[in-house]
Amino acid sequence: MPKKVTYVLNNHQIIINMEQPVVYREYGDKDGELVVYFYSAPGAMEECVVFDRYAKDHNLHIVCFDRFALDSSLSREDYFHHLATQIDKMAGGKQVAIVGFSIGTYIALEVAALLKEQVRQIYLVSSVAPLYSGDFLDHMAGGLVFKLAMRKPSIFSLLTQFQSMIARLAPSMLVNMLFATAAGKDKELIQQSDFKKHIIGVLKQCFKYRAKGYIRDITYYVKWREQKEYNTSIQLWHGTEDNWSPPAMADSLANTITSNVSAENMKELSHYSCLDEAAPKICTQLSKG
């Protein structure tokens, strides 16, 4: 029989199969202050490497969970509680900071709402917003993906299978497809060999090995309706030229969150270029407490 253990967080009980532990990557200083990073969809743990050297400079311990690898049979509620429970265990009663990127900002907010006052700060980069809260889909480079996930999930699944095949056979082609509509400084970023190699690795990891987790996150995101309360301040970092998560999304999110929200508008930056330039600034702010 598989070894299982029961955890309770905020009166919610979840039974975890210990033979399938949550895998995570660590960046920065392992003895530093704990920060949890939630990658995008598509995304992978390797996405967090952009923070590594800045986290080392500022004594921050950044952890990124391989959430796409979590058991696909987990319910929506258990999925978010599982992530929150792992953070709670790792933090050992201390407060943590949370950083989310793109679709990962949605996951970050769901988990932060469960951890409550244990979260001392939330940073959301290139954030998304609930799709019902604005007219976004026709202005998003990936709008078709979300339309399919909402209205024709079986076709969305087939599209993901096709992307998985491309990730196996011609990953550079997949990158070119996804960045065909790149805007702002993302157009410059994708021409850099180091970044292109990095993003190829991220997309291969996502679509080749973690497609079910990717589908789950997108499916949950398009059904995001409930607004929660947060016990800490939230800072948004958003590129003014972002066409993956249009700036209107950050504006909408700021207007719907009841917590203390501030925003940093990153001039001429788009999606990944915003993450690239926000990373050192976020680490500096985190080091100042």
C-alpha cells in the first residue's frame, strides 16, 4: 500500500501520497529568507533561474515547486491546499514572500489566500486577471487558447497534444510559434541566444513532460471567479507593451483586490522582458524587508 499522511491547513484536511513528494528547485542562498515562486503556464521550474544571482546577492532562498507534476486526480481545492501545505511545512512557522509570473500570479493568489498572515508580501509580474472582469481575450496573443479552454476543452486538449509533439520533435519551432507576436522588448529578448536556449528548455519541460499539469492550470484559471481577501500588500509589475497579459489586466486586478495594491509600470517592456527587469528590483525590495 502507498504510504500516505494527512495534513490539515485552515481546517482543510488533505491526504498526501508520500511516494509522490512535491519536487522543487532552489535558487539563491539556501540559508536566506524564504521566497516561493510560481511559474507561468506554459512554464517550468527552470523559469525561476532569472532570480538566482540576485537572490544570492540579497540572501534570499527562492523555492519553485514542480506543481505541474502533482497528481492529476487532486480536486481543485486539494490542489491549492497541497501547495499551501508544502509552503507551510517548509516555512516552519515563519513568514514567506510569494512571487508569481503570468498565469502563476493566479496560482500565487489562490495559495496566498490559504496561507493568510503567513505571507508577508506578494509580487505579481505580468499578472493575469479573471477573464470575466474585462474584455481581454481579443487583445491577448494567447486569447485563442483561453477561449478553447473555456468553450471547447476537448479541442484545447488536442491543441496541447499537438504542442507536446512539436516540443519533442522541433522545440525551436514551438518557440517561434509562441513568440511570433512578441511585442516591446520581448522582440529583442527572443533574439538573444541565451534566452532562446532557456525558453526552449522551459517549453520542452512543460509540454513534453508536464502537459497534464499545464492543462489543469489553464482550466482552473479560465474558471477563476471568486475574489478573496489577502492579509498583506500586493505589488504589480507590468510591461506597458505586454500583449500576452495586456496592461488592462493589471488595472482590473488592482481594482478588484481589496488589499493594499501598488503598481510598477515597466516602460516599453512586454511579458518576459518585464520578468527579466523586475527580478533584480524585487530581490532588492525583499532584502529590505
